[in-house]
Amino acid sequence: MNVIEQVLTTLRSEIQGQLIDRGRVMDHLLDLRADSRDVAPLVDVIDQLLAELPGVSVVETSWWGAALDRLADAAGTVPAA
């Protein structure tokens, strides 16, 4: 399992409840972008997710879970169950 897969698995395991702080989601995406700067398809998806990031102060965890699925697909991984 590569570093990106490990990070995505960890982020997925931290999902609890129905809402997550929007700033936290943005921080996670920016951290992933910094770690993935050499993986163009992943950076493109991260940029799309940053542009689509909903909410003012919170994001529904369903959106975040779907975003992690998109990131896993872009990284060529299978989402954790």
C-alpha cells in the first residue's frame, strides 16, 4: 500500500456523523495535493474537488466519502469498505 492509499484509508476511517468541518476537509485536500504533486491525474481531481467544495463552515460526510472515492479511483486504488 502506497502513502496515498494509506492516507485515504485513514481519512475514510475518521468519518463520523453527518457533518465535517469544511476547513478540515480543505486542509486534507491541500495536504494530499502537496503529497501528490508528481501524480497529475490525482492533482487534477484534487483541484476539481477544491473547486466543488460545498458549504460555508461544514461539509456533509457523504460528500467527503464520495470525494475520497474519486481520489482513490484517480490514485488507482480500490476504496476501503
